[in-house]
Amino acid sequence: MSRSLQRSLNSMARLAMRASAKAMKQALRSSKKAGLLKTIKTKATPKRSVAAKPRMRKPASNAPSHSRALQWTTGVAIGASGARRYRLYTPSGVRRDEHLPLVVMLHGCTQNAQALAVSTKMNRLAQAERFFVLYPEQERLANLQNCWNWYDTRTGHAQREADSIAATVDHICLTQPVDRQRIALAGLSAGAGMAALLAVRHSERFQSVVMHSGIAPGVANSTASALSAMRGHRAAVPLAPSTTGQQLPALLVIQGSADVTVAPGNATQAVQLWAQHESALANQPRTVQRGKRYPATVTDYRHRGRLVATLCLIQGLGHAWSGGAPGLPYSDPEGPDASRMAWAFIQKQFRISVP
């Protein structure tokens, strides 16, 4: 392959990346030094030939080099609510006779799967802890800002999006060795609102849900009410009782006290809705801080010893993924590591759910 052709392919691949070009370039440079690129290979990256690559690199492991590219793949799932694009991260060395957990990650506004993966560093954690990470993506035609329409319940748009994500989860369960008893949701901002709606709408499918800087289901039902809810001016509507007796998935809410995009009071509303639905009471709040990271106030809500919801209010954090990669929008490296907090919470619920 000629060098000019190689440069053209590289240029096309870069143009395909739609998220925050300048910030993403800086983040990718720093993550290359930290070895992060070993777990965030894109399918769009062109494969170089030996002739165009005079300096050969030693593979990072004994696995074939092409297997690392297959760790970060794209796809489309078709369901009753339409098609849904997604990206999937697969840890290396997965055998067909084993079944791994699945974490579904939902991006925020102006983001896509690539941006959320890099900012949260969830793929690197998935490689170390061995679980799949599914990143459904919103279509620009559905929302010009790439937001999930979590609030648009009056028209049914929100419900259809939630159902399309559920169909994408089903697609991954059919095509990958996923343990259906160990599936969890997590989302940031608009993704958090959609994750909560999905957890309520399909509570039997998920063992836990993590909301980072989002708004609870039922607080808004239109664009105008969503804007009001983001400012903290909307009262929560109690969740409807389950007709089947199904418990809600355990909820972890992570929220910054300095968030000026989503008012911190929304976090309290979310855990209180879960608590009321499951008849849970709040335990005594506790303060947690590691090193120079932001301190966090953590409150658990329990019913007969079962953890129903946890509120983690991080002092000084704005509208950003706590402990995220530096140099990216909606990512604050100074906070406690939200990805590790989320996985610790999710993993605990997996162990509880094992019969």
C-alpha cells in the first residue's frame, strides 16, 4: 500500500470521528502513552501492510494482532422500534463456552459511543475485569444534539427509543456469549435519564442501573418540561406499581454538587422515587474521600436489608463524568473514579442476583 493512499485512508477515518475533534485528539495522544489505545481500537482504523510499515511493532500479547481490532466493533440491531447503531467492546480471550457480564453505556448530548468510551475509560476497566460493554448510539435525525429523548414520553418517542435499546441488548445476547443474569445499565446526563426509563420499562432485564448527572423518569414529558426539570423546577411523579411484582434494579446515582446543567436536586428525586417504590428507608449519610479527590457524601436506601438505591453526591463536581479522562468535554479527572464506583456497585448486585 502506497504512503499517499495510506494518508488518504487515515484522513477518511479521522473525518468519521464526530466527537470533539480537537479535544479527542489531545485525549487520544495522552491515552496512547498510558496504553489506553490497546483497548480502544476502532473498526474504521485501516490495516497497514508490511510494506507501508517498515518499523514492526511487537504484539502486546500472544494473541493475533487482528484480534485487538475485533475488540472494538460496530453494528446495527433491528427491532420492532427500528434500527439502532451500536459499538461493542469485547475483552480479549473470550471463549464461546463462557458467559460474561454486559454493561450498557448510554452517552450524553453532543457525545457518541467513542467519546463516552474514551472519557469514562470503561473499556480499559472491562479488559481488566472481563465484561462486555455495549454503547448504543443516538441518531442525529432523532435529535440534532445527539441527545436521547428521555423526556418525550407524551408522544411515545422516549418509550420507543428505550425499546430499541432493549432490542439492541437482546441482539448482543444472541450474538455474543453474554450472561443474561448479569446485565447492567449506566448513562451520563441524557443517557442517565434514558437508562432510568429503560430500567423502569424493562426492569426484569437488568440487575442494576447507574445514573450519572441525570433526571428520573416521569419528571418531564416534553421539551419545555425537560428544561424546567434540568433547572430543578419539576416535582417527581411516583413510579407506577409493578403489575408483576418485579423489583426495580438497584440504583446508583452519582451527581456533582456544582452541576449547573442538571440541578443536584434531581439526584435526590431519583433515589427517593426508587425508595418509595420499594418501601426503602435512608441510612445515615457517610463522607468518603481518597487523597486529593473531591469528597463525596454517600447515602444508602434499604428495605429489609436489601440495597434499593445509593446516592453519591460529589462536592465540587460539575456536569462531567467523575474521574474521567483529561481534556474532554463532560469529563473531570479530579473527581473520584465513577467508572470504578459503578462497576463495584454493579458487581455487587450481580453476586446478589446469583440463585
